[in-house]
Amino acid sequence: MSPYIISKGGFKVSRVTRTMAHAMGLEIYDSQTREAITPEQARAQALDKAAYDQNYECLFEDESLALLSHELVTAAESDEDGVAQICEQDWTVDALELMRQANSPLYAGLDVGRKVDLSVLTVLERVAGVFYVRGMLRMSKMRLPEQEERLKRLCQCRQVRQVCIDMTGLGLGLFEYAQRTMGEHMISGINFSSSVSATKVIREEGANRQTVRVTEAMAMEVLRVYEDRRIRQPRDWQLREDLRRPGKVTTPAGRVSIAATRNGAGHADHFWSLALALEAAGGSVAAPFQWQTFRLKPKYADCGL
């Protein structure tokens, strides 16, 4: 077998990944214990899986396929006071106090995981048309009743208006319990496997479809918010990596859809939590409230109503 591959430009390229080098006899050592480990173990220890893949396995990201570009994500990152503290496993006192001090309504989205994926709860405040991430909680390998308890603590903040929960699979049970204890006015849910009418954003792209997967509609809403520079978020490598994970996939029939690749770091849990929070704030899939205005009949005019 030739040691070279031919690039798109017609050049010979030699590629030796860490895994290939290990198979040829190269030793890999744990950075702490200095014991010999395998490439799989080395990758599992890496905090940033995408960076590891690029640095050691020659797996480079294709910027043209990512839904959110590095430029869009970087532009949204902010060091302003009041942008969220990201909590691990439970809310901190400071994080809850920050959300209690919000001057505008808060909207939250919960992407539910259990053993493999993280559960991520994101809280947004909309100020003058801009969404500020005011709270974010990551929960790893946590039982659903404990996740519900943390959701209750958030909903005790008077500023919280709506929470949208991923009710796909095991998320359905958490959604039903949360809706029963916190009320239908507070808790709504979205089934990620369902379809909805094509949104205005998708129709404007020239897609000749009456319905789309709900995840595609939500992802396009996230893209629109980032393109319009209407979101501010804290600097965090896990959040940044997850936001970059969903990509645009073109089928043989020419249809463009949204897909999020799964790797050892999860399944774009932060991205979908943010998308659910935007839906809670009245996104493209379904507004959380519906209302109808009416006029009182003349005979009630003197009732003082």
C-alpha cells in the first residue's frame, strides 16, 4: 500500500495518526502516572475531544459544513458582568441570585440525558431583543428525580416564565412529572422526533417543503439568532464545542438537513438546551402561549371592568 494519499489539489500527502503510530510500536504515556496507555484511553482523558482529533488523529473540521461558524460563536462570547455562571451538578448560590436579580422574564430549556449524554439546563433573559445566557447547569449521570429537583429550584425564581423540555425518550417522564408539579403554564415539551410546518427561515432559503423535522426548525432558529448577533454567552470550551457540532448534511436527493455527530463528549447537549430555551421564549416551533383579545359588550360597560 502506498504511504501517500492524493489531495484534492493533486498533491501527495503522507499521513500518520497517533493510532497508526501506536500500531507501529510508538508508546503513549499517561501525562500524570507515566504509565503506558492506548490511543483510546488518551482520547478519553482529553477535555477537548475535537482538539485531540485534530492534533493527533488528523481529523480536521470542515468549516463549510458546520451550522455555526467559529466567527459566529466567538462574536457571541462575552465577559460582561451578569453573563451566566456555568454550574456543575447543582446550582450555586451566586448563580441563583444572579437569576433572581434579572429585570426581564427568564426562559429555560432542558435537554435531558442520563448515563451517556449530559443533561443541560440553559436560562435566557431577553433584554431589548438580545438574549443573554443568565444560567447554565450541566448534570452528568444524574437520576431524573434529582434533575427535577434542580429544575424546581430554578422555577422558584419569580422571573422564570416558561421552561421547554426535551420530551423525547426518557425525557418524557421528567416532562410529565415537572408539568404536574409546576403547572402547564410553566412547563412545555418538544418531541425531537416529530415534524412541524416549515418555518419562515427555511422557506426563505428556497426549501420547497411543507413540513420539516422539529430539530431542523429549532436549529435554523438558533442560526438566525447568532447571525443577527442577538445572543451573549459566557466563554466556555464545552459550550463552544457543542455549538459547533451540528452540521449541514446534504442528501443524495439534494435535501439539506441538520445533524449533530455523537462522540465521546456527547451529542450537542448544550446546543439543544439553548435551542429549547429559545423556543420557550417564543421561537419558531410553537409559541408557549396563545391569546385572543376581545371587547366587552356595552351592557358590561358600567361594571367597572
